[in-house]
Amino acid sequence: MTKELIQTAQDYLTVATKENGKKKIMDVGQLLENHSSEEVINLLRTILKENQEKLRDFILEDKTRPEIDETVAVMFRVTMAIKTIENGKEVRDVD
């Protein structure tokens, strides 16, 4: 996987904060140094599933909770990171 693809995945997993800082959902570059892309994808899918369960619980409790928006945003970002890594893995496997 190229550095550009890793950076793209990391960009999806990094959120700007109100204090002009950045918060990483997870450091995918570090994980990819020590684990296969398939293992990282599986971890991201686990995080996605956990957030889906949280979202369901939030909606059942109170549909107006601001945590719903935050959870949906994290789920989108994790999904996009998964897609980026999967696409990079496919390209690498073809080479």
C-alpha cells in the first residue's frame, strides 16, 4: 500500500476539533506498519459495528441526541477508510 493511500485513509480517520486541533479516531499508519491490511480492515469493521450498535441505542433512547450526529460522522469516516484500504490492497495484489 502506498504512503498516499495510507494518508488518505488517515485523513478520513482524523477529525478537526473546535480548538483548531485534530483528533485521530485511530492511527491507521501505525497499525499498518505492524499488521496486515486485512487485520486493520477487520478492526475498522469492528469499530463500525460497535458504532452501529451505539447509534441504534441512541435512536431508541432519544432521537434528538447530538451523539447521533457524531456517531454517524464516525461511521462515515470509518467506512471511507475501509474503502480506501480495500482499494489500495486490490491495486497492490494486482502488481
